Amino acid sequence: MAEGSGSSRLLYRVAHAYYEENLTQAAIADRFGISRIRVSRLLTKARNDGIVRISIVTPEESQSSLERALESGFGLDEAVVSRNAGTRYESIVQEIGRVAADYVSRVLANGQVVGLSWGNSLLATVNALQWTSLPDCRAVQLLGGLGLPESDIHGAELVRRLAQRLSCRPRHIQAPGIVPDRAVRDALLSDPQVADTLELGRNADIALVGIGAMGPHSVLRSTNSILREDERRALEESGVVGDVALRFFSKDGAPVTTDFSERTIGITLEDLKRIPRRVGIAGGAEKVAAIRAALSAGYVNVLITDITTATELAHGVPG
């Protein structure tokens, strides 16, 4: 039933009671002797007629417009942009990790499987996570071990730390990330423990991954035990701009087949794209091209980055 002119006073009184006095709809119905359904209709009419105008006040440090630009430009489910952390790569990584930890705490539910790749951004994320109790979760490696096993950024160490903070069980890949040849890879992939762990990773609910680049801060360049200088140059010459979990891609996001393709123990890019929530945690000027390529190809559908990187990405959104 339409509200006539005689109801304008009631319309105002109901709106005032709800928005200014913070009364419930049930309390308003009792006060004015009307039904709760009519209260709801009056409140809707108050908004439609402009009697009530609701505005959202953006926090001072919010980057919501930049986040929306990235979400619409790259088809992301969500973009989270950290505050300005300066230009030092170490500071950027720590700030991104703090924001990523808040995000993980918000979306992670007990019983879910969380897959991790490796790298500095993930280390900062795991270290920033608050200790909680999600005993039915599983933390699983998505890529075999890279670098020294005692290294903080080693995949097994990251999974161990994450499992500790979640009070859940870890699942490790008992194999290196890069092996000498395809025959060794195939032998390891036939091992029941390795195969089962990789299958668990492929069926993860959430993947937390770094986005690698060939720049000076790349963890692939930090030690020759992972990637020699001649191998790095060969990758760049083949058109590689970045990687996710040691799966390399070009500037348009297309996978690049390299010598490493048949020597890597870990999920593939196609495996990754089937995981429902794929969270890329990366920032810094040297990673802009790699992040853009990963977003364009859909390897991640959630991005957590810094404001400078986000601004660069937003200036070159597709279309």
C-alpha cells in the first residue's frame, strides 16, 4: 500500500527513530502501533525519497578507489593496497606482509587447506600472522624445497611456521623444487608421499603465492644453488618476465617452456588457476611487469601490494 501525504510525519518519525535514536524495527513498531513490515517499508521509502541519505566516509589512509580500479581492470575478486611504505624494498615487503596477514586472518576458515609457495613476501606474511586455533586447517607446500633448508624463505619452513600459528597440521613435499632431469622428477612424482601432497595442494581452498621477477631483489638470484647467472640470462632471453612457484611466464602471462619446466616438483600454473582463492602477495617497482602479467593471465584473483606498485598497475589496466 502506498504511503499518502498524511503519512509524511510518520515517515520522518520512523526514520529519525531508526537512524538517530538507534531503535530496532520491533521497538519502532511498538512505539507507533504499526507492524514491523510497515516499518521496513517506511524506511525503504525514506531512503528512496531522499529523506535519509547514507554516505560512506572513507578512512584517511584508504586506497579504495585504487583497489576498485585494479579489481575492475584485471577482473580481481579483491585488491588490497597497503599504505605508503617508502621505496626501500625491505620496507615494502614488511608492510605488504602485515596487510596480507590481516587479509588471511579475515578470510581463512577452520577446515580449509592453505597452500604456500615461497619467498620474502610470504615470510613477512606468515611472521605477521596472529596466533590462532584452526586445528582442522592444513598448511601445504605447493613447491618443493628451494635454497638452503634452514633458510627462512624455504617452502618447508614457511609451512611449518604457518601451521604453528594456525595450530594445525603441516604437509611438506619431501623433495627439492628443482631436480637434475626429467627422469628424477618422474621418479619423485611417483612417490606416494610427494604425489599425495601435491594433490592436496592442487585442491587447496586458498593459495598464498609470491610473484617473482628477474630484478636485483629476486630470491632466485640470491644464491647460485637455485639459479645461476647464465640460467637467469637464458630465461630473460626466452621472454620470461616473472614466475609463480617457479613456473615462468612472459609479459602477456603466457607460460614459457624452459629447461626448468621438466625439472620442477610443484603445481603448475594450470593447477594454480583451479584453486578458488589465489592470493598474490608482491610489490616493488621491479615487479610491476611480472605482477601485471600474472594478473592478466588470471594466475591470481586477489592481489595484495603497495600503493606505488598499485598506481603503476592501474595506469596500465587492460582496455
